[in-house]
Amino acid sequence: MMQRSITRNSLLLGLFALVTAGLLAATFEGTKERVAAAERAAAQKALLQIVPLERHNNDLLLDTMPIPEKYWKSLGLDRSGDINIAREDGRAVAVIIPSIAPDGYSGKINLIIGINRDGSLAGVRVLSHNETPGLGDKVDLKKSQWILGFNGKSLQNPTENLWTVKKDGGEFDQFTGATITPRAVIQQVRRTLEFFRETRSTLLNDSPQSEANSNEVK
């Protein structure tokens, strides 16, 4: 009797697990398209903050170029990433490069860095970080306007030796009580500008969008 009861309960538990798994699978299938659309919209919003619609007429999310492994270290990446190309009538006007400052006060600071055709910065945004609230988190545009100070800067403006915080003899402001975080971001933006300078001719290859996806930085 007890054996039959155990067997029956086991079967019921197994059936319950199967039903639950089926419901979860159905829910996932029903929502994954909405989740993917939301993720696409969020990614597009971040890119458009740097290169707005009036500057290009291609799809930034589709017009991409993979970053070869030899450049991962200089960009702070531990795996492959894609560069988004902004084009107007097929001509590249800017690129948006993923880059990670590895040496923030509380760890990695994930960035996207927009660089115009002439080598000047279209904009920089912090996508994620773990910096101290009220101090290092001022790199986030939601917390302060500091990140906008990169707009229009290049390796010539200021000169490369001035790409650091004022405390170190550079041109960029640091935060009160927090120098490590802005220093890390500034240095990584400079490294990304150096990457652009080295690979500029490939990044700005003025091919149609359909060909751009088959290109790769050499």
C-alpha cells in the first residue's frame, strides 16, 4: 500500500514538473520576440544618442564590422565585439566602437565610443559600471554632464600628453573625492582613438551596407 502511494506521488510530481516545464517554455516562446525587440530598441537608443538620425540613413544595428582578436586587449575586450558604422548615402560618417576601461575603482566600465570621420569624438556613453554612488558614478550621463566633455575631442585636441585628469597635468576634470574612475575612462577613450587612427582606412571603407557586413578590420 505504502509502495503504491509513493509511486502515485512520484508520478504526480513528475506530471507536475512536465506541465510546469511546458508552461515555462510556452511563456518563453511567447515573450522572446518582445524581449528581443526591447533589447534592440535599447541598443538603438544608445547608438542614436551618439550619432542621431539626422546624421545617417542606414541601420546602425545591421551595419557592423567585427573586431579582430588582435585588437581586443587594447579595447579592453575579452571576447569579440562589433563596431557599428553610421553612413549617409553609403558614405561612412562615423563609427561607434565598444570599449571597456578595465581599471575603474570598482572594476570594469563598459563604454561605447563614437568617432567621426575626421577623428573627433561624436560622443561617449557608459553602458554599465559598478562605481561608487555619488562619486565615481558621475561618469554616467544620468548622474552628471561630465561624459559630454569628450564631444569634439581628438588626439590632436588636446594633444596626447594631456589625455588625463587635471590632477595629473592633463586637461580633463576629475571628480571631488574620485580620481581613479575618470582617469580610467579618459585613458580608455584615448586608446580607442588610437585604435581608430590605426584602422581608419578599413573602418571608413565607403562600401554599401550589404558589403559592409562582410568587411573586417585587418
